[in-house]
Amino acid sequence: MSTTHEAGWAHASGALRGPAWLREPGDPNALVSQLWSATAHKDGGDLVVGEMPVADLVAEHNTPAYVLDEADFRQRARAFAEAFADFDVYYAGKAFLCTAVARWVAEEGLHLDVCSPGELAVALRAGFDPARIGYHGNNKSLPELRRAVDAGVGRVIVDSLTEIERLGEAAASLERPVAVLVRVTAGVEAHTHEYIATAHEDQKFGLSITSGDAFEAVRRVLATPGLELRGLHSHIGSQIFDAAGFEVAARRVLALQARIVAELGVEPPEMDLGGGFGIAYTTQDDPSDPAQLATEMTKIVGDECRSRGIAVPRLSIEPGRAIVGPAMCTVYTVGTVKPVTLDGGAVRTYVSVDGGMSDNIRTALYDADYSCTLANRTSDAPPVLARVVGKHCEAGDVVVKDEFLPADVRPGDLLAVPATGAYCRSMASNYNHALRPPVIAVRDGVARVVVRRETEDDLLALDVG
């Protein structure tokens, strides 16, 4: 039962004790290894990623900055490719995409999922084989579809009956056949935030199995010249840890598959189970590894197909967060430290950094939890419960809601936040005319900028006055 206070949740009883899962550390300097990329470690008090001291990166590139561990990214991509060897693994570019990452994805043998003209442009610029690209989106325009078809994308995931008409028109005008998956909503309530749960009925994605729209979409695809039905697509949400959601979704999607076989005489050869595999942002998170996921999902589909007497389709998945999320951290410089005394004498320590919701909107948007560490020195001070906040003109501009930091944290210190690879740079904004940070890839002691920092010239170039 939550407790409210007329002055706001921060003043509620127990608010300053932090969440139940957060434990005071014995050593506030130590890294919680499961939250960080594979190469991240402390050398004394200095955070090192990809054999590069973060302080050295800051000296050259300033803060805030995203630091991308290339070896970790490749290792996670390879782990999914190997565990799901009998699947087609599509990296979900919406999590984070740039030309360098698209090339890593290709080199590790994965396919690529894009959901906008911009993401497609990045993939093509990187030289990614368009036949290995899947194209998503709930509101694709006719010009957008023509561009995707003309580029030769390997499949288009249709999301509405209107889109089937548009895609048929694009295929006819370009005289190119198009492979199609129909995105369906399976009526599954994934155990995640409302805004990232995508398979329940009352939301914008897909076509309902329950209402019959999904079956009608399949029928229309089959009836449209130039469109080749490849299968069904289901995505239940993001940051999912419970395989039970995939099991329920697979059961309902395969029931539709069986109906298609029985009534339309067609057996779609593929099925996409989507992505949304969770990662560890804090110690409360316990994600499954790819091998465990592959075993569970293969069994779920196999068992259901056998029970319905239908062939097991070629399966595909779309991990994004699970590959890039842990591979990146964000580094900030502390600007101010402000102890704030609340009702009853309790004190909250606000640590303000030089970024915020413009480079990580997820805390404000999804009430997401993050962790952080002092990245430039060792401290002998005891831990204090702190809140890391940004520099924007919003009370909700919070980066890390609750974390134990050394009590002597001070202006000029570096703080690093792990697990910021997914959706932080992708959703970054110019709020308050902030300049979006660079992405610096590190590997084997070498650093290179793969996305440069924005400049005021970039900002002003768009303002035509």
C-alpha cells in the first residue's frame, strides 16, 4: 500500500530509505559486476572500460558521453547468434543504431530490424545487406514503403489493413514482390511498464487475434498480388523476464496459425516472437541468458505445434536492449552537491550532473531505475543515499532515483551510469537546447568516436529564422 503526502511522493513516509531492493554497500567504490559491460572494472578508483580509463576519455572528449564497449556488444550478439542458431536473430536497431553498430551486427552474422526511414538510411549507409533487413512500424506511409521495397528489404512487418493496401501498391508500382509478416496482438499483459507493454488489446500496435482482424489481414495479404505471406509476428513488450508471457503469446499465435492452415489452406513458414528480453539495470533485475531463453522458447513452440498437429515454423527473435543495453555506460561530471532537509529533519542529497533527461529520458518517462558509481577516484567516506539529477528545467529531471555514493562526492567528480546502451542515445533530445553527447567506442585500449558530439553550429543550422 503506497503512502502519499500532500507535498509530493518525495516527502512520503519511508521515501528517504530508498527502495526495498537497494542495500547499503560495504564498499561504495566497488562495481556491481552484473550491471556493467564485460570489460568494465576499477583500477584503484578509476573506472576502466575496454582497457581505456574513463578519466582519459573525459580529458579528451568531455562529458556527458556515452561509452560503448565494442567487445561486450560483439560478445552479446555472438551469444544470441549461437544460442538461437536455429532461429533468425534480428538486432532491433531502435535500441541504438549507428553505421558502426550496423557493421558489427552484420559481422556477427545477425539480421537487422529497422522501423523508420532514418534507421533504414543508416543501415544502407553501413552497407548492410537489405535482404537481411526487416522493416517495422505502425504507420508506414506509401513513400516510406516504396523506398523500403525499392531498397530490397527482406521482409515488411505489416501493422494494419490500410498498410496492406499501401504495400500492395508499392509492390505493384515497383514490380517487386515483397515478403510480409503480419503483426498480431495476442492479448498478453506483459509484466512491464504500461508504455512498453505491446501485446495487450488496447494499444496501437498490431492486429487483434481476438477480434478477427489478424485473420482478415492474413486473408488480404494472400489476396494481394505482389505480397508473399511469410508468417505471423508477435511482440509482447520490453524488459521482460518472465517466459510465461512468451508461452501464452505463442499459444495464441499458433492457434491462429492452425486456423490459417485449416481455413485458408496455407501454412506460413515463419513466426517471429519479437524481443523485449530484459537486462540488469539494478540488483533487483535477474535476466535470463540467451541459451536459457533459446531452450525455453524452442520448447514452448515445439510443444504447441505438436499439440495442434502443425509444422514448426522457422522462428525469429529481435533482441536489441539485451545486446546493446549492458554494453554502454554514460559518464557525467558532478556540478553541485546539495543536501536538502525535508519534513521531520530527513536529508536527501541531490547530486547534479552535466546531463540529464536530454540524454536519458527513461527515468522520467518509464520511472526506470538505474545505478551509478564514482568513476575517477577511491573514497574512504561512508556511503550516503543520494539522488542523481540533471541540469534541465524540470523537477522530474532525474537520472538515478536512489543510489549509495560516498559521502564526500563533490563537484568535479565523474559519475558513470551503467546499462545505458538501449534507448538513451536513441531517445536523446535537445531539450533546453542541450547538445546530444557523443558515442565513443572502446576496445583493447583504443577509443574512437562513432557518433560525434553535437555542436552549437549543428543546433543553429536547423533554425532558419
